[in-house]
Amino acid sequence: MMHSFHLALLPPALTLRTLRRRPRAAGLRHAECLALMRLGSPALSVERMQLRRLAMFAEWDDESALERFLADDDLGRQLDGGWHVRLQ
């Protein structure tokens, strides 16, 4: 088992879709996705919710499951263009 943490710039529509429905992939045990926020901005403002910036924490069966997700999944390919760290 391994974990990963991802930060990426995405199209806002993909971020919204990901927030509504968690990613599903072979070998993905659990994922939590969050839109980033700008602290100090008004609570109900466009500046507060940064829908182009997504963070994802994930738990995988193994590293090959993560590699397949990053190569074969639409969301995975977008996340692969950002920053991520793998944790064991």
C-alpha cells in the first residue's frame, strides 16, 4: 500500500466534476479531493474558491496502480502535469 498527494492546475469544469464525484480507478482504495482557497478573501467570493487549483490525497494498492492512473485516466494525466509526492 502507498499514498500520494497531488497539487495541480486544472480546468475549472474538471475540478468541479472531481469535487462532485471522487476519482475511481483500479487499485485506488480511497481519494479525497479539495479545491484550494485563498485565506483572507471574503467567504462568498470568486477569489476565495480557486477552482483551477486541486489537491488530491490518495491511497493506492501499489505504485503500479498510481502509474496506470497517471498514464491512462483523464484526471490522472492532468494531475501528472502538476506536482506530487509518493509516500510509503
